[in-house]
Amino acid sequence: MNIGGVSIILALGIANFLLLIFQLLSGFHKIKVPMGVHKKTGVALFIIVLIHGVLAILANA
């Protein structure tokens, strides 16, 4: 599963990592963001993690 020669699973994994770092930094108040932004990125992280996991399982099958 590639888009423009880049694996979709790899791209989603990088997005997961970046969102996780953002969540940790904003949760520990290292960076100041409104609570609404923190919650919305948490939901986005959850959705991208699910898609990433499902695609990884299907690619292995």
C-alpha cells in the first residue's frame, strides 16, 4: 500500500508519533494549548492509531 512511493502505514506511523509527542508535551504543560485543541488531537490520534493498526494487520495477512 503505497502513495507516491511512500508506504501509507509508514506515513500513519510517523503521524502517530508526532501526535503522541504533541499530546505528551501539551499534557505536561510544556507547550500551552487550549484544552479543546488537546482533546481534538487526542481524538485524531485515536482514529489514526486505529487506521494504522488495521492497515498493518491487513498488510501482514
